[in-house]
Amino acid sequence: MSPIEQWVQAFQLGFGGFAWPWMWLALPLPWLVAALLPAVRSQSPALRVPYGDRLEGIAATGAVARRFRVNWFAALAWLLLCAAAARPQQLGEAITPPQAGRDLMLAVDLSGSMREPDMELGGRAVDRLTAAKAVLADFLDRRIGDRVGLLVFGSRAYAVAPLTLDRDSVRSQLRDTVSGLAGRETAIGDAIGLAVKRLSKQPAGQRVLILLTDGVNTAGALDPRKAAELAKNEHVRIHTIAFGGNGSGMSIFGMRLPSQGDDDIDEDTLRAIASTTGGRFFRARDTEELVGIYAELDKVEPIARPGRAVRPRIERYPLPLALALGFGLVALGWRGLRS
């Protein structure tokens, strides 16, 4: 689209005015300078004649006329330069930004039991972590407007992605995680404590932790129930997800054997954590149930609603600035031809 077409569109969509309208005060400056400053005259006469006084009067009258003679190209260039300095702006098409969302921290269990291949994804058997990654990636796609962070835990808890609006970076960090990366045991209490520490540094608002685990707290310095009390004091709501144990483990020869996953998950503690902090407890025995849980979390923790529509201001000073330069060059050329 050419600059002229952009200006036509500016008036069609709505002219937003000038960002610096006071720059128009400079418009009469050249004429004020011409009127107030004295004409430059030589101190020594070049020619002495008896009727010099009359000639001097005639010359003075002509000088005044020349001073106020208008070079229309220069005047137009100055007008356009003042217009560019005032920063004309166009009102763009209305956009609806999201309102401030939640501070949402995801805590994912990377203990050794997450390697158990008792899940199904796309018609093939996968381990629990692979299934959780796939579902979490889809969940992240829908959290527009939320600041999302990621921490992982095993024997210890680690923050791998800070709270950010860049969900792609969180998804990338999640994709690179592997089972056993943080140790083979499960430190649920430490994971909650680390999440509360990160969330408490953020402005007060909707602070939410979604914790996914398939085991029992077997490591760490902080008891999960004590950690839940800390979360409650910091106004952090925790939703807990017990994942795994659908009774279809797999042997090394591909034969499915019963899994003991149900017995390895401390559902009572996870329920107590959720209840203490005002969150909810969920149980997922397969991928479909996990998908349903995150869909339910979208309802429990709704996605940010659209905010008030705004029309962005687009700068349109380049065109008058370019035209001012062009007319200025023409004015100089015209003056040279006349002289």
C-alpha cells in the first residue's frame, strides 16, 4: 500500500489527531523572523551620488517588498514540516486485548514411576510422562492471557520456566523434560513450597498451582500438608491431579500385566492439599480422563475474558516529512533559477 493510500485509509478509519499539536505554534516563525529582524546592509556605500537619499528610500522600499515576497514551495515545505513535527496519527482497527489473567504454575512429577507405559496415546502405548506432556501442551494453548510457569520435581524440586506470557517457551521446556531428571523419588511438599515461593513474589491476584503426580511423598524436607498451609496463607489455590494406575502395565515382551499404580498414589494427602487451599482433587487413570480434567480446570479457572476494545494509534508522520523535504529542494532550485 502506497503512502497516499495509507493516508486515505487513515481518514476512512478515523484520524487520530496529532500527538504533539503544540508544534503548530512554530508555523508563523519564518514570517516573524522576516518581520522583526533588521535587513542586512553594508556599512560603507558603494556609490556616492548627489541624490543618494532618494535612492536609499527607494531601495529600502524594494528590500521590504523582497523580504515579504512568498516562495510558495518553501512555505508549503515549512507547513508540511510542522505537520510532521506534530506527529499525525491514525486510529487503527479496534482490537480486544485480554484482561490480566492468572499466575498459573504447573508442577509435573518426573519421578521414576512416570516411566511406566500404562497410558495410550494415538492408539499406541506410551509412558505416563509422554501422555501428560501431550495433554499439558494442549492445555497451554488455551491459557491465553495467563502467566504460566513450570516446575518439575522428583527427589528435589526445580523451577525450569518462570511465570511468563510466552507459553511457547514453557511448552519447549516441558517437551525437554525426561523421567528421572530430578531424581527417582517424589518430593511433593518441596514442589508446593517452591511454587508458593515463586507465586508469592507476583502481584496479588489469582495465584494457582496445578500439581500432577503419580506417587506418594517419599523425599524432600517439607511435609505436603504443611506446604498446603503455607500456600493457603499466601492465597495460592492448588488443584491436585493423581495420574496413572489404570491396571494395564507392560512387560518387556509387550504382554500387558496388572499395574499397582492405584496403590502407589496417596489420594488422601492430595485431597487434603486441594481442600486446604480451596482447590480441587482429580483422579485420572488414562489419557482421556486427564484431558477431561484439564477441560474442567478451564471452567474452574476460566480463561481471561476479553478486555475493553481499543484502537491503536499508528504514526503517519513519514509522508509529510518526505513531502517537506521534496518541496524544500524544489524551493532551493526555484530560488537559484530566479537569481
